[in-house]
Amino acid sequence: MVVIVDTVTNPLRPRHPEKVNRPDSASPPKPDWIRVRAPNTRGYADTRNIVKSNGLHTVCEEAGCPNIGECWDKKHATFMIMGDTCTRACAFCNVKTGLPNALDSAEPQHVAEATAKLGLAHVVITSVDRDDLADGGAEHFAQTIRAIRAACPSTTIEILTPDFLRKEGALEVVVAAKPDVFNHNLETVPSRYLTVRPGARYFHSIRLLQRVKELDPTIFTKSGIMVGLGEERHEVQQVMDDLRSAEVDFLTIGQYLQPTRKHHAVMRYVPPDEFSSYEKVAYTKGFLIVSASPLTRSSHHAGEDFARLKAARAATAR
Ligand code: SF4
């Protein structure tokens, strides 16, 4: 089941104007290994109340994540800062597109307060893409990290950022705020970029991750791709090599699910044993940890994975 949340209140304005005139694309029926828990527990309701009462957005809702029932039951929500409207128009993503509103200067504090109320030992912060801002939102990310550090000093912080393409100096601002984990997803293999992620550049994203390690080698780096978008196996292996060249620590691989019929079709449901095989190959290439399964998402089990990351680094340092 894919949860599709449509927050559009103006019926004249579609959620994805750039996709309205695209032909529908049908995906094959979901196999039985794609099973998710319905979002109807007490924990889910509590998480939802805290998110709403702080006026926050989450990628869990906006992207229609299939894990929302499981994660929110455990009070694990991934905050999406800088509004609910993205300036890119990726073919896989259900986040609303268009021209965003001005930044909310109180948002970093609200995120910090919600982190405290949820009692998060590890928090994940992502954002929409803000190509309209001179720094791509880098300073807002840094302020959010600092506000969480002040309110919740023992909480570890993971950020999942846009690519800051053509935003000179932006990455340096974010890295200087010292997140514990810096995640930037490649999303797919380079041959699929023009179709799947047309506003981005594959080698720019690789270089972004490499530059994080150059600026601060203590920060863990992480990246992920979706499979089922028409990629070949050897291309996935090439992505692994490119990420290891950039010294990326943690790789996630999950199944792409189609949010609506106007989005990119699922070309194939990759069976669980193929994910296991990807995981084995990735470990041989030197990642500290790898998560590869149909329902893997970059922020799924992020807290537990952070503990594994630290343990894996400590083991290699011995
Ligand atoms: S996997 Fe991530 S985006 Fe999905 S519900 Fe869990 S925390 Fe939210």
C-alpha cells in the first residue's frame, strides 16, 4: 500500500503542475513482499499531533512513505524543513512542486521543540529543494542543527540534503554546523538521471559527498538509490564504486514505488534475494554498513543504523 497524502487546498492548483499533461503510466501490481502496517496506532496518532501542533512538515507524509505506520508508531518522524513545496520536479517524488513561500525563521526552534517532545535519540532532517534561495537553504539547515543541539544535546543529528547545485559555499556552511551524519541521495544510476532526476547532475552529487569528507572526515556520509526504475545490475555496482571513491560510509537501496500514475512507472519489482545480493556486493566494496531491502528508505531505522555505523567505524579503527 502506498499512502498518498494530498495537501492541496486549492482545487485549481494541482500538486504537480508539470506532470498534469503527462500520459498516465501504469505499474505492475505490487508483489506480496511489499507489505506495510496500516497507520492507525496510538503511537502514530501521538506523533502526528506533535508534528501538527508545531506546524511542521514531514517527508513521511509528503512523499507518501510506505513505512509511516511502523515509524510513527515508534515516534520516528523525518522532518522536512523549508516548506512543503519543492523547486525541482523529479519524476519519482510526490512532494508538491512550485514556487515556495519565504522561509519561516521560527522553524529551527519548532523542529528542536518537536525533537524534544518526541524524545528522539537520533533525529533526521531533510528539506525540499530551494533553488530560489541564494544559498539553497544552507544557513537554515545550519540554524536547525544548532537549535537541536541547544535543546537536545544528547540527540544525534542526521541531515538529508539537496545537492546545492550552483550554490557556491553552501555545503561548507552546512558541514560547519557539524551534523553527525550527512546524507545525500543519488536516487538512481547515471543513465536514468535525465528521465528520473532531470534537475540534478550525477557527478555533482558524488562530488558533494566527497567534499563533505574532505571538509570534516569525522562526519559519517550516507547515500541511497531506488531500484526498479529501469537500471541494470552492472550500473548499480558502478554506483557503489563511485560512492566508495567518494569514501561514502553507508549505502541504502530500496524499491521505487509509484506515488501516482503521472509519476515514473515501476519498471520492475526487485525480489528480496536480489536486494540481499546487492547488500553482499556492497559490503565487499567497503561500505561500513549497507541496508538493502524492498522497503529500505534512507531514514528507515536511522537511529539503530547510526549505532551500527559507530560500531563499524570503531571496529575498523582497531
Ligand atoms: S522511512 Fe523515513 S520517511 Fe518513511 S516513514 Fe520512516 S522516517 Fe518517515
